[in-house]
Amino acid sequence: MKAIEVEIKLLFQPEELVVFRRSPFLKDITLGKATLHRLLTRYFDTADHTLKETKMTLRVRRENGQWVQTLKSKDADGGIVKQRAEFTVPAVAGEPDLELIDDRKLRSKLEGVLQGQPLEEICVSDIRRVHRLIQYRDSKIEMAIDTGNIRAKEKSEEVSEIELELLEGSAEDMLDFVSLLQEHCSFAIGTNSKASRGFDLARHGHGIEEGHADLQREVSFKKGTPGWAVVQEAVLSGIKQLLESISRLHGPESQQATEGVFVALSRLVVGVIVLKDLFPKEVRKKALKRDLLWLCKLAGSVRDLDYLIDKRLLPLSAENTTCVELPRLIGLAGDRRDQLLRELSVAATSSRFIELVIALEKLLVIREGSREGQQKISKTYGGILGDRRAEILYAVPGDVALLGSDMRDAMRQDVQYLRYCAEFFQRLWSKKDENAFLRRCRKLEKNLDLFHSRETLAQLKQSLESLIHGDAAEAAQSDGMATATLDRDGLVLSEALHLAEKSYKVTRKKDMASLDKAWRKFSTCEPFWKD
């Protein structure tokens, strides 16, 4: 039997889920009685995970003494509301049987993907599920409260989550219900299914939103794609990239994840701006843009320290091996970076963040069949890209060397947004010079990053001085940095920081010449979106 799932996954800390399950609020919103089920699910694939690579999931599940086989197809890429086709048939045992799939076309496609490769068990989930039926506005929502574990290759991982599935009504009602829930409990929005977590557990040894991530998502469009379809993909892919990147901030891919957060947020800012241009009456989202820029600032602070450490302090330490304070300065900069990373992680689990993601999803309910949504993409986005480039050009008074640090930093952010936006939409044009423009964008951004790293160093110096002088205890509490690692005589500041500051002065003339050259090439390069 074929069905279309529309669902949202919410991740809880185990203790938070226990509190929520006992809350009067949950009882008040439940229709009828809750029911308890035990779900034993076996997930199957080839040894090299062929089905997973083609976005398909094959499972056999025992529920209430009966086995059922389910094949799930590729879900829509992006967003927190997942929509995917699901084919379920009764099974006679706990092993997969492709002959049970009565859709001949689907079975033939599946056999073509497998090409005779044998199926094997990849992982098993053992879940206690509490079903509750929720009536919210005109929609009926099934709430599945899941606790238990996922096992793969003698490794296991705890499950503590809620799945919301739309039975009747609109996805917008379900989003509003999630917004209501966050007033009564704390959770994070999940992007990985139990199957994905189990496969990652089998492959990498961890499955909670971990493993290799496609954090630099690429999207392609066909020529003549209407404006709505492109901005929808921009917002959807931006949301997914944001959630995936945030889930990896504290893992081995931390730097890549931070960059992924920043890229996703920049893309979403562009998407909101474009939506407002397409639908000025429907989209009035000043608060939405403000919250996106708030997260951009947090992610940017972490990213700036990564750049300072990797591009300036580490090479400087390699050149000055006799300065023993430089490694300590790098360590303190790393401590500060970790503190800012924790602040970003806390922000990403806040109610403000949940409301932000929900608001972004709601933008997508604007009718794509409207006249504005059918505008040719080259006319719609070519103008917006051109306006953003013009704002950058008009802000510079002829000589880029005359800009102060604040103006340079503002220009750096504008160039970043233009570059992220142009990279996303460049596939709509096929002119030979499109890559030339982006190369000049990246070169200018690289030179501006170098100048901005001076400001990052100055901010780090100020933070360290606040620890050494006067309010050390108070600063340590706010910064999360131990004063025991600092010398009261300020050796770290007097020698290591002096060397870092001196390195900028030595190269200033050369850096300014490079910036001027990059600016002239950027300002005279013909954009790829011009006719």
C-alpha cells in the first residue's frame, strides 16, 4: 500500500522527554487514550549501502505480533517537514522479500538498483512508542513518543524523540503546533531518521546527527525555471544545511560545520530578501531577517577566530619558534573560540531559533502558481544580484584605501552575501565569464578577510586584558576561560600579541596593494547575469 508521509522530528534529552510525557499540557491536547507499542525494526541494505545512496530505505518491522515490510523512497530535500512515499505490505517473517512489492515498476527499479547484490541487516532499532492523536485547529496530528535504542555492529545509541505525522489538514497547522510545543518543553529539530542514524552508527560508530555531511550543498536548475521554484529550493536547502551543520558543531567537522552554518544563513538571508521582492504584500519579515543576522553574527565570530588561528597565528608561531608565549596565545584563542561555539550551540536550541526555522518553513506556503512566482528567473534574480553589487560599488569612494575598518568590514559582509547568492544562482546562466566574476568575488573576499583578522586580534587582545587586569573573575565567568592559564605579568600580551600586531604592520603596504588590485578587478568585471 502506498502512502505519503508528512512528518517532523523533534529531539529531546531523555530527562526533558520524561517531564514532557508527565505534563498536564500533553494530556489536555490528546484525543482519546494513548496507546503503547513495541517496535522491533530491522533495516536492510547491501554491504556498500546501495539503497541508502539512492535515498531508499527497506525495513521489516514487528509490531503487535505482526511483521510488515516497508520501502521508503527519496524524501523532499530540505526543510523540517519531510514528505516521502511509503510502500507497506504484510510480511510473513522478519526477512525482506522483494516479491511482496506489488508495484511492478517500483520492484523493477529496486531490482535494477540492487543488481543481484544480496541484502544484509545493517542495524536494528528497539523502540517503545506511545501513540497520541492530537487535534490542532482543523488538522489531525499523530504524535509518536519514541524511547529505546538503535544497534549496529555491537554499538548502540539511545533514542529519545517525538515524531509528528500529519494525518489530516495542513503542514502549516503542524508547524504552528511545533511552535506551541516549544512553549512547554525544550527540544531540537532533527534531520536524520532512525535508519540514517543506524547506518551512520554502522559506518562511523556514531549516529546522532554525525558522520560525513554534505555541508556545501549544490543545487542545479533548468533554464527558464520560474522564480518561485528557485527561491523555494534556496530556502529549503538552506534550512537543511543549517540544521545539519549545527548538529556537527562539536564534532570532528567543527570548522566545516561553522562554515556550513554561515553559508546556510547567508543563503537564507538572500532567500528572504528575494521573497520580499517577489511577494511584497505577503512577506513582511523584518524580525525574520533580524534573527538570521543574529545567528550570522554568532557563527561569524567563531569563523573569524578560526581564520585568525589558522591563517595568522599558527604560521607566525612556526616562524618564531623561540617565542614560547605564541603557542599559549593560540591555546587561549582556541578557548575563546570554543566558548563562542558553545554560545552558538545554545542559541541553536533556543525557542528563538525554533521560531526562526518555523517562520522560514511558513514562507513556503505562498502560492507558487501566482503571477509573481512564475516570473522568469533571469529577470527576477538578475536584478537583485545587480542591486546588491551596485550597493557595494557605490559605498566605495573611488579609493578602497580610504575606507575605515568599519566600512571595510561592512563591505566584506556584502561581498560574502553577493558571492553566496551568485554561487547558488549562477547555474541559471551559461555564459563563459560567470566563473571569472565569482573568482574576483572570492579574491576580494579573501583580501578583506585578511584585514578583518586584524580586528579579530584586537578583540581577542581586549578579552585577554579583561582577564589579566581588574575584573578577572567576572570576565572568566562570562568568557568561560580559566584565569589560571594566564600570567599576571602580562607576558602573553607583551610578547606574543606584540609579534602578531607587528606582523600586520610589516605586511600592511603589500596587503593594501593586493586589496586595491582585487577591488579594481571586481569593480570592472562584467557580471554573468547581465544580458
